[in-house]
Amino acid sequence: MSKIWLKNEKKVFLANFSGSSMVKDSDNIYSMINDFWRKKTYVKEEDKLLPMHEQEFLEPYRVAQSYCGGTWNDYNTPFAIQVGACNLNCFWCFVSDDLREGKIGDYFTVKDVIEMWRKNENKGVLRITGGEPFLAPEFLIEIGKELKKLKERQRYLWIDTNLLGKNYDNVAKTLSDLEIPFGICGCFKGFDKETFRFNTNAPKDLFDKQFINARTILNNLYNNGELFFYVPEILENINETEIEKKIINFYEQITSKVHELAPLRVTVLKIKSYEANKDKLDFKRLESGLTRNLWLKYLKTKYTIDLIWLPQYQIKLKR
């Protein structure tokens, strides 16, 4: 695996999208991939005339609009870069092994990244994904400093994480101090220790660490910083009763360890078929969205309808 962050040169290792199986994904008609950056349209052209678009899962465009102004469509096609390494090996991941293990990529300075973004977009979202961006926390801080210098109102920073990276407190506090609009989206890798282990083949105890890191982020967020969560749908072939038990476990964990309203900022992430995972899962079984439906059903027993129908970014997680 390549070294992710070169301290002296202040360079980060980014994955080369065009060398990955990702370029063959089924959504490619709505994507533009140019070596080290990717633009993907989330709400498609055929959806734009509908009176209401129901989001399948949270994306940064409406959050960015709420902080930066303009229309939601100004942020509908994030400019994404991928930190070229990860500390997990989730078997369902859409990223190819070569990308995740730092075998396809190159080093860029923070200014290189900002210039790539500005050259191709005059506003919108810079999405830093992975891999695991918080394996290079210094890079995230330096990106924030460069964005502060731009003083361009309609630019929003979005960072994905598996909640098992490094220096969450320092990154969240520094970005908050800079007063730039940003969001962090943490992806829990299971509903309980068993599903975490099944998904990642990593030690079960790391499941608990994800909640600790999520609370650490929340404790250090203010001044335009937002925190959201994903959790992948349950992939094991188990019955509804067992799924419901796992959902209750996750609810109890996140409300007690992160925040009582945190479940309302959780999106059950549908796992899609890509070249990298198409032979590993029974996607026909997953088409029903059973986990997501059972999760929403359970939330309705815990919160009022008024709260459940609020957009996620309007749910206030008091620090």
C-alpha cells in the first residue's frame, strides 16, 4: 500500500478512477470520470420534472444549498476525489481491490486538488471519499484552509468516512474554526457486531469504536459543520424477526452513545451491483429494500411524524 500522506511535500495519494472497475458501473451514463476526479449526477434528468423527488439516500446537494444558497441543482453533481487507501476490506464494496490498496494512483498537493475543482466547476460540492479520507487527516485540514482562502460562497466540502480513521477531533474542530460550510458522513459497517464482522471481516470490537468516533466528531462540530450517517442494508439471508432485532440493537447503540436524535440522520444504504462486487451478492434478494423499510417502520414507533418528515439536515443534534 502506498503512503497516503507525504508530510514534507503536503501531498495526498489519490486513486485513479479510470484504472478501476468503477468506470463500468451501471450508472456510468450519469457519470463523468477523468482519471483522478469523478462527477456523478444524483437526481437524473428524467426526475427533475417530477413534483417531488424522494431521495433513496442522503446526498450532499440539499445540505449544501441550505448553507451556500442557490438551487439544489447547483450541487447535484459533486466533484469527487478518492483517497487511495482503506483500512477495511468490505466484501460488498464498489471499489476495486487495486484502488483500495493504493496500487492505482498518484500524489497531489492540496492546491492541485482545488485547482482541478475550480477548473471544472465554478461552484458546487467537493466530495472527498475513499478508501478512507481520515487516514490522511492532515490533508482534510489543509483542504479546509485552502477553501477558506477562496471566499467563494457556493462551495461546500463533504467528507465520507468509515468512522475508523484518525484525528476526528482535530479535523472537526479545525474545519469548524475555519467557518467553512462542510459535512461529514460516517458509514457504520453493520447494525451489530455480527453484521459488522460479516461485512468487513474485521475484529468485532471495531463496531463499538465507530460510535465513539461518531460522538467525538459531534463534540467538535460547530460553525457550519454537519454530521450524517449511513449504514448498509443487512446482506445476510435472515428472516424479518432477526433483522428487526439487529435494528433495535443499532438504535439503542446510536441513541445512547451518539445522540438521541441521531437515528433520524441515518440512511440505510442500498448496496448496488458494480463490477467489483457483482458476483459476491444476491442482488435480486436485496431489491425489496427490506432493511430500509423495517428501519423506517421502527423509527415511527420512536419519533413523531413531524420529526420523521423533516429533512435530515434540519434535525438538530445539540452539542
